Amino acid sequence: MQDSLPVGTLIDDRYRLVRLLRKGGMGEIYAAEHLHTHKRVAIKLLREPWSREPVTRERFKREAQATAQIVHDHIVETLDFGVTPDGVCYLVMELLYGEDLQATLLREGRLPLRRAADIVLQICSALAEAHRHGIIHRDLKPANCFRVGFRGVQDFIKLIDFGIAKRLPRGIDNISQESVALTAEGTILGTSFYMAPEQSTGGPIDHRIDVYAAGVLLFQLVTGKLPFRGPTPADTYRLILTAEVPSARKTAPEAELPAALDDLFRKALRKQPDKRYGSMDELAAAIAAVMAHAAKDRPKGDGATAAARDAAAANRRGLRMVGTVALAAALVTALVIALIWRM
């Protein structure tokens, strides 16, 4: 791996690097400033030899195209893309300040149902818009959901890292009756814990793998645990393919989750794509219905009691995790970026 570029380096005679934010196996992400407008941005560089590797270069270009075509409050904005004269590919995005959901889970543990539902509803809205553009994310997970401060909203979510996103060959309305093979047979792209069964086997996939991943994410947020997790990746894949969906209520009894939520997870995480919710909008409607029934069925005063109980539990977890919190804080400082790139 090449050394990081020094602060002050100009990229394509337009962007001056301000500081390194993250370094990985194939490149780096920097905070940068446009030379003429002085706008602060995040810039991802694909360095040698990866800039000349066709598959990696095409995936990098695909990320730029995917995010540039979608204008949505909850999707990171792509500002520019190019290749320098010496062959370095770069992607310019809005610069975000905050942390990803992985850091939030590390620090806080499971989240209250209402807060988790609000987060996932934002993600559903973002993915629904992506799907309308014929783009599936393929790697939805906490690390790719970035929390930013926006107009006083605590959990304003920006969906990031479309590095392995894929364009569907037809519009969303035309793929409901059949899956579309988007990946070469035997190729598996994604993160194992959040993969739908058809994705984990390298088979034909469509937008419903994002529906599945959103269900896994919601399960993790409300219980603090993953629905399918084995000691090895092979064991995890086996559970995804064969195991029944665990009960969220039994996984986190202290959360006092509504019974309807288990029904939602059983449908969102079905092994067969055609038996899941058919779209992100359908999943969002199901989440909203669960929340409406939960609010209606809860005795008066229980909301405050549950909130106090969650706060007390968070405090207890915080006392046990002082060292972890310090580490998470350091990570947050490093994660003031628009895009977390898995490298």
C-alpha cells in the first residue's frame, strides 16, 4: 500500500486535501476543500494498483453513478467523480459529521423500539427511492448508516457506501414476478450477517435482499443482537439458510417488545423472497402499523416508565463500558466522513 498523500496535495487541480480520515487496503478517505469555492467535502481515493484493476475501478465508478442519480434526504450526496492524469480514481461527497450506527450500538447497546423504528423508517424511505431508480444497495448494515445532526434531529440518517450497489436491468415495477441475476454465479458480495439466503449463496437477487437486510438491522437495533450469528462465516450462512427466525421478544425480554414485532420479523426474514414484504414501502407500512398498535395497547404512563427503564439500563451499560466508550469516542472523531468504505 502506498503512503498516504500529504496534507495540501491537490487532486485534479481542484481539491486540496485537508486531513486523512480513514485508510484502508485499496485507498483512503480525506477531508478536502475545493480550491475555488472553499467548500469542505469528503474525497475517496482509489489508489494504485487498484485504480488500474478493472473490476475494482468499475465498482468504484458504479458507486459514484448510483449515488449521483438519487436525490434523497437520507442518501449521501455525490458531488463529483473523476480520474487524475496519473490514474487515481476519486469520488467527492458531502462531508458529514457524526457517527455510524455501529458506533452507536457499541456505545449504547440496544435501542428503544420507537427510536429504532424511526431510524429504520428513514432507511426504508432511502432504499425505496434507490429501488425506484433501479438500484439495490446490497450491503445494508449499521456501519453504512450514518447518524448526523440535522435541524435538531438526534437520529437523522444518511445511507452511505454504495460501493457494491447494482443497477437492475428493468424498473422496479417489472421485477416483482421474477428475480434478476445481478451477480456472476458463485460471487458473493455483502456482509454475511445481513445477507438474505439467496445472496449468501451467490444466486439471483433483486431488491428484496435490501428488505431482508433492513429486517435484520431492525432486529439488531431493538435486541442488541443479530438474528443469525455463528462462530464462523460458514456457520452463519448455514443458520441464514436453515434456522427459524428467533423471537425478538425472547432475545431481549427486558425490552418488552410487542408480539406483532415477531410477526414482522418472521415475514421480513423469510427464506423465500416472494414470501417477504414485496418492497421497502411495504416493510415501512408494517413497521408503522406495529408502532401504532404498540402505542394504542400501552397503558397510560407506561411510555414514561419504559423510557426511564431504558435510560437506567443504558446508564448501567455505560458504567460497565467506560473503556469501550472511550474507544468509540475516538472512532467517532475519525468518522466525520460522508462515506465509510469497506476495504
